Amino acid sequence: MAGRIRNEDIALVRERSPIDGVIGEYLQLRSAGGGNLKGLCPFHDEKSPSFNVTPARGLWYCFGCGVGGDVIKFVQEIDHLTFSEAVERLAAKAGIQLRYEEGGFTPRQDGGQRARLVEAHKAAAEYFAEQLAAPDGAIGRKFLSERGFELADAARFGVGFAPREWEGLVRHLRGRGFADRELIMGGLAKEGRRGPMDRFRGRLLWPVRDLGGDVIGFGARRLYDDDDGPKYLNTPETPLFHKSNVLYGADLAKKEIARSRQAVVVEGYTDVMACHLSGVPTAVATCGTSFGDEHIKILRRLLMDQDEFRGEVIFTFDGDSAGQKAALRAFADEQKFVTQTFVAVQPDGLDPCDLRIRHGEAAVRDLVASRTPLFEFAVRSTIEQHDLNTAEGRLAALDAAAPVVAKIKDRSLRHMYAVNLDRWLGIMDEQFVLRRVRELSAREQGQNGRRGQRPHPQSQQAQQAQQAQAPAPERPSYDPRDPEVRAERELLKFAVQRPGMLGPVFDGLPADVFLVPPHAAVRAVIAEAGGVQGAAGAAEWIGTLRETAANEQVRDLITQLGVEALLVAPEAEDRYAVALLARIQERQVIRQIADVKSKLGRLNPAEQAEEYGKLFGDLVALEQQRRMLREGGLGSQ
């Protein structure tokens, strides 16, 4: 077992792992000005982006949940890795061969549980892909060919084949150095009477990847008629694979989703392939589960789903009754998005894969383009279940559809759909329909209010879980709005982000010049690191400060100061830095003046004339220094 990773290699990993590129694999980032980027935090649910990234300094920080750090810390947090595992993962992606303190270039043999499972899945995916090209894989190739996919298409998506062997994969992975317990833990094998046996046998395999591109599980399609297993068999819940937290194809679609601000949700693996090959590269699918809250969070982060950047999510469903029910279930989740949501349903019931086979790739693109707003689809699907040729049928349709309209939270949109509902029903009494919708909306809000007063135990647990997931930052014991506190913070931001602008004046400030304890702690870290005069490049300097910090609280504050934007335009930074220094110095001088005045008040001018005269001279000099600082400080700005 190798020792600790060498410090110079860790520094190289940070240098060659651009933080915006690494984080950009998990969420959409947009410019926030001043070289900063902003996105929706992956560590807590939020409507407006508070997650900030500063590439020039290699830092990220969320002002919503108070979590931040460098690129290694992000990988640790997002993938639940140890520090060493995160370094090893980034090093592998950057092509860096790590060295360990006890010698050699060989990485640790245990590699960390997650890293080992990821390597096992990577090896399994390669094995399955090889088997698809083998003689036994003919049945898998035939399946793909019948659905319009060539071998090049299979290679693009990593599709493979699992032979009808009890231990084919197990033997292969044992030969690669993996233990039986690792194969069972990762869901690649299951316990049999004579030991581990392959979980997937005689099936076509789709590797499921996380947003970083690592294979974390598989979806397997039955091929043989005598296979009495389910049509689709997915990897079970494992330390890597949680089906409610993953979208098949998201690793391939994420960049195009961010660029076009569109995501297309389809139902199966072949539908994803068909969409991508037809020119709809934003398609994703769930993996053996219905579309839920965690999937919404993934798409919101990739879309940068918030008011300023409106996009669209398009659900495709089969045209049969089951597909319509699925679309109506999606309606319940619609308002968890800020972006617009649509439904694309093929009237003849064809899914994107079958549509591509029968009518070509253009038909798939047309299906997506012919999308209908989800609200409209939900309302129309409801009223179509009634006979609109009779007054009784129209009234029944109104009573069925009005609750759907009443659930629309946006008041203006609710009003518009109520007006449309009157037109679609042909009642021709707009006020009557509006009144009915308003009554049901008020009733719905009243029920929600009562539910809020006495929440169901399950919802209480959900709220507690959400609060635990996104803990609020600890409330400071000082008022951050206080002008003096703000001046201290701004000066420290310069010391962290622009140390060269402060020079020896900052380093010469007394240790007790900062009145807020956390600020004083950062000032002490800066002094221990050699002061701003000896600061290196921005990223290296902040890295030094973070490593010098005595505890996590001070380290987090340094991260905040490194990410938070300066409250001044770039062209005025020099003047602002000088003014801040003068402001803090003046405050120190005022304290000295108060101390001298206190001493003078205790002296008798006649009996202690010499001492009195000396202190009076000091007071005059301090008052003169104060005036000079006042002229250069923020008070004169």
C-alpha cells in the first residue's frame, strides 16, 4: 500500500483540472461578471443561482448553503470521495501519474471503494462491448439492426452484450484483480449456490454513466424467448448507482442541453439513441423508474433553470392511454421547474425509436418540434374524456378540467388557461368558467394551508431531510451590514484576491486592527503565510492561505473572500484599495486618540506638565494623521 500523494503532484492536479470545466460537467454555469461564473447549487435545492465559481482563483462557493472550496473539494463533495480518491480521479482524467511518499508511481491498491467500483464497471463495459462483436453476440447485433442501429451507433453509446454464461464476467473481472465482494457490491454479480455469478446473462447492455462520464451501472434488455426474467433488468441500488439520481444519456446531452436550453425526456435507451442520431442531441431517459424530483434537479442545474434564462423541457410519451397518464403525472411535477414544459405525443403511438424506423430521422425532429405546452395537454386530455356535444357533457368536462387549471400556481397563466378552457368547451360564458376556476383555486389553497398547519409525518420527514441536505450558514455574531464590518471584509477581499494592490501598508497593520474575530483570524493567516508582499499568483496565493488556515471555518471564510465580487468597478480598484486601507488605518488612529485623551484627562497639567505636554503633542500629531487618512479614506469618496 503506497503512502501519501506528493504535494507537488496534488498541486499539478489542481493546475491541470480547470475548475470551471470540472464543475461544468455537473451544472450549467453562466457569466456573472468580473470573471466569475454562477449556477444552481448541486448541494441544495434553490430557485435562483447562488453557486459561484471563480476560475482565475480556482475556487467555488455557494452563498446559499455555505459550502465551498477548490476543485478537489468539489469532486469530494459531489461524488462522496475522500481527498485522496478525488485527487486520483482528477489525475486520471488529466493524464497525471501520481507519485506517493513511500516511492514509486503505483497508485494505492485499495484505491478507495468508489474508485474500485468505477474501475470494475469500466472493465465490465469494455468486456460487454467486446462480446457484442463476438459470434455469440449475433443475436444482439440482430436486435440493433432491426431497430435501425449500426455497429458504429452501438460503439458510440457503448452498447454491449452479456453472453449466456454463469460466470463469464466474474472470471474476466477476477482476472483483472477485482474481488468477489466488489463485484457483488457493485451489482455486477449476485450470490449463487457456488459463489458469485453474473447478474446479466444473454442480454443487450447499455452502460449508464454519471455526468462525469464514469460508468456506474447498466440497463439490460432481454433477447432470448426462453428468458423468463423481466424485459428490462437494471443494476440494483449500489454505492454507485441510485436510479432516482441518474438520467441515461445525460453525459452525452449535457453540453447541448446547456447550449440550446432544451431537454427532451424520453422513455427508453433506444429512444435516446434514436433521438441523438436523428439530430435531437438533448434527449435523456430515466433508468427503470418514473421521472421524479431528483431528475428535475439534475435538469434544472443543466438548464440553469431560473427566470433570467428560460428554456424548455419536452416530455415524449406513447400516444396510448398509458402514455397520456404518464404525461398527466408529469403535470404534477411541472411547477417544480421555472422553465417552460411541453409534451410531444405521436398520434399513432410510435415512440422515437419506432418513429425513426418507419418514417425516418426527420419525423423524430418533427415530433419534438410539434410539442404542446404541458398545461394545455393536461387540460385538453381531461376534457376529451367527455361528450362535448351535450350541455351535460360540457358541464362535466368543466368540473373535471377546472381543478387542473386551478392547480396552476402562476395567477396570470391560470387566468389565460381559464379563458382557453371556456373556448375549448364551447360554453361561451367566460365569467362563469373564470368564477368556477377561482372557487376551486381558493379551495385548493385553503386545503394546502390546512395541510401546512398539520403536516403529514412523511412530509415532515421530507422537510427535515431537505433542511439537513442544505444547512443554513451559521449566523454571525456581528452585523454584516455595519459599514465598519463591510470595510473590513472588502479590505480582506483585496488581500485575498488582489494582494499586490495593498503591499507593505497592509502587512504593517497592527494585529488587532480587525474588530470582527473571523476577520482577525484571516488577517492572522495572511501574516503566517508571509504577508501580501510575498504573495504569488492568485490561485497559488489562495491555495497557500487555505492550507495555512487552522480550521475549516477560517478556510471557508477565505474561500468566500476569494469568490465574492469586489464592490467596485475594475478601473477603480486601485483607488478603492487605497481608500479602504486609509479607512482601517483611520479607525486605528481614532482608537489611539481616544486612549491619549483618556490619559490626558487623568493628568494634572500643572503638576505633571512635562508628561502632559508630551501626550498633548502626540494628540496633535494623531489628529493631523487622522485628517490625512480621512482625506484619503472612504469618507471622502
